[in-house]
Amino acid sequence: MADWWSWAAWAPAVAALPWARQRWRLSRAKYPSLAGHARLAKTVARLVPGYAYSLETAFDVDGAPADVAQTRRAAFLALGERLRMRSPRTLQATRAARSALPDLQLTGRYRVPFPFADVVAAHLPLGAFWDRSHGVQLVDLDGHTYYDLAGSYGVNLFGPDFYKDCVQEGERMARSLGPVLGGYHACVADNVARLQAISGLEQVSFHMSGTEAVMQAVRLARYHTGRRYVVRFAGAYHGWWEDVQPGPGNPLPPRDTYTLADLSERSLEVLRSRRDIACVLVNPLQALHPNHNAPADSSLVGTRCLQRAERSAYADWLRRLRAVCRERGIAFILDDVFMGFRLARGGSQEYFGVEADMVCYGKTLGGGLPVGVVCGRAEWMQRFRPERPADLCLARGTFNAHPYVMATMNAFLRRLDEPAVAAAYEGLDERWQRWEHEFNAALQAGGFPVRVSALSSVWTLNYLQPSRYHWMLQYYLREAGLALSWVGTGRFIFSLAYRDEDLVEVRTRLLEACARMAADGWWWRDPSVDEAQWRRQQRRRLLGELVRARGWGRAAPPA
């Protein structure tokens, strides 16, 4: 009897061993950062207190001496005045629209680390309105011209003039049918055939955005596998819906998502050992900064030295990942919404030499109009089961396959076959690698603590020394005539319409902005301490501010 009771006491623990082993494997496969731990990141985000620097306290938070702080303050105010004098109409339109546009409120405030947001909003304005575009340049409401380094978030791959022509051609093509929905414009058949040839996949579905395309691919994977969980990799972006954006920014806690480390054998172990994974999502842009979020100046409080993965290493990783997915019956989904058509005509499949079960496209494929597309193998794309006729997988929308969108897409796809576009892909990697090297050589020669890192025509700026003020560079760049997106220096998105002479001019303006940044004291550092000590000092200062703002210290940070 005693033996029976002894066994009964141990039985729950023994039964829990397989579960514990699975959890241990899952924990080991996470990347050791907040980007790799969505629940922890959300908890930390809730704990971060709000506080703001004032015009009197914003310029010495790194311990700079009074003379450096005064130089910074004067430069800050002077730069703000120059920006106001330069574009008064553009700034007035931005101010007038902000109260009614929450998106503009968000992007305007989160260009910089949050303690600086109020003082920047009051004294360092940037406009958000444009009047026209031509070539690789944008013109604001005051007639001032800027080189476009925002790239319409990746849409304008071949430059805006290319897409203006696509939209005009698409409008002419669809005009006779008009916005008749529910059926298909005649060009849809040609679109499908061209997408089949580009993707190497058998079936195609149309949606209204890249986010919708990813949602559809994940839903199909769950439908065909009967499993719940989605695997994404730390730092990767796949749209803003709950299951693929589980960290800060999503009010719901992570539920059906595993966030694993990119380029990790331990992640492959998880895929081999679990039976609840429906699909793996891969965003090839992560090759530029594996396991890190898309770099943004709003979170830039130290250095930003992101190491990209070499093309051959990332290609090998994707092939091994794909093999494990095939072995385990997991859908391998390539999210090419951003990088599709940018790395190669055949997208990331061609560039990295990997075959996906489903590929999601968007952005540039619409020819300038909103679109999302899923191309996939027939066994993954089917939305019903003849043997169980009530068991469907619905994913339809009123505006899917809209005639004007389909016609504009058709104009884009046909232009891909034109000699001028084909020529743009020739030597693409070599060209952008050469310019990356030339930019870095010039930055090094200038003695600036800045370097560029590139994945083809998508670049990020890395900072080689810690500073609380790197985010200021985006404002000097705007003054120099370089227009960035709201993430600031974290992302330069060039179009393939940039000529060598344009890139020379961008390099010149970048160097001028860096020179002003340095002269105005933003890259000051204490010469009496080495870099490791400097980093520790800055971390302690920032932590002290946070503790005091939470009320755990004697006084709040200065305001």
C-alpha cells in the first residue's frame, strides 16, 4: 500500500516531465533580449514612467559640462528657427491636421526618445505634407526639394514617376468596367499567370494590404494543419495584427505565438519537437539586423551597431529552416511584402535560393495602389474540404481584386519585363555594396561615429559610440534636404531610380549634417573615461531617471 501511495505522489511530477522538457527547449530558443520575450517586453513597457525634459534640462542628460550644454541649446533653437523659416506653409498644414490625425500624433511624437518629445515638439518642427514628387525627390508645400529616403515604406521601388505611369495606365485599363466588385477584370488572369511565373507557386489570392496577406497565409496554415501556433523570429515585423505583433503596441498578451531566435539551432530543435506549430513566418529584411527590431531613433539611447547576416549564411539558414518545416508538416511562409521585387525580380526566393509554401507580397506590387497577395502551393491554398463541406476557411473582402488595383498591378507586372527594368536588376548587389563602402569610407575619413549597413537598397545608420543625442541627426538631415520616415536614421529606403550622381549628392549632404552635428556638441563624450565606463555611466543615469520618475527615489527627473 505504501508503494502505491509513493507512486501516486510522484505520478504528477513524472507526467509533467515531457511538458517541462518542451518548455525548457522553448525558453532556450528565445533570443536574450526584450525583442525575444514579448511578455517581458510588455511588462517593462507598462512599468516605464512618463517624464519630460525641459528646455533647461534637455541638453546635459549625459553629464556634459555647462559650456557644451549651452552650445547644444543654442544650436537646437537655431536649427528649429531655420526649419520654421524654411517651410512655414508645410508646418502650418501639419499643425492644423495633427489634432484630428492620431497617426500623425504618434509618428510626430515617437521620432525621438520619449523624455525629449515635448521639447522637440515645441521647438524643432518637421512637416508631414508634400506637394509633388519627381525623380528621386519630394517637394514640400513651400517649394523646397528633398531627396526621398523614406521610399514610401518600400512601395516606390522604381521611383514615384514609375508608379505615376502605372496608376495612369491602370486607370485607363479599368475605366470601362469601373469599380464593379464581386467579379474580375479581364487583366486578373494575366496577373495570376505572371505571379505564378515569378513565385513558382500554383495559386494566388488577392487582398488589400500586406498585413491582410499575412493574416490569410497564417489562417490557411492553421486550417490545413489543425494547429494553433505561429512561429516568428525576434525583431521581425509581419504587420500590426495580434498574432504577429505580440509585444508593446498590442494591447493583448501573446497567445498563439512563439517568438524564437533567428539563426539558431535551438529554434530548429523547437520546430522538430513540438506538435502545435502551424507555420513559420520569415521576413527576409531581418538579414540586415537579425534578432533586432527595425531600428528607430525613438529607442536610440546608446549605440546602434547592428550586425547583418551574410547572404550565404542567411540563405543556408533559410534552407535548413525550410527542410525542418517540410519534415514536420509546418507551413514555411515567406513574408516578402517589403523586400519582394527589391532584392531580385523573383524576390527573396530567388535571392536566397529557397522555396516557400506560401509567399506574401504587397507594397510595390500594387503599382502604387494598396494591395496584398498570397501565392502558394495548391495543397496549402485550398479553402474547403469536399469530404467535409461545412468545414471552410473564409478570407474574402469587398475590395479584394478591385478592378483599378488589378489593372494597376498589371501595368506594374508588364513593366517588369521591359529592358530598362531588367537592367536595373543587373549587378544590383554589387552596386549597392560599392556605395555602402564609399559612404563608410567618407564617414570614417570625416571622423564621424557613424557607419551605414545595407541589404541592397535598404540601409540603416549605425552609431559607433554611445550618446543620448544620436536622434538629433535626423533633424540636421532634414535641413540638408534629406527626407526620412518617422523612424529617423534607422531606415534609409532608396529607390532603384537613384543614379550615381544622386548618391554622390546624398553622401555630401549626409557628411554636411554629420559635421554640423559634431560641431554643435551632440557627440561630446567625457575624455577622461574609456568607452566601457562611458556606457556604464549612461546606463546608470538613465536607470536613475526611470527610478526617480516611478517615485522610488528622492526626486523626479528634472522637468
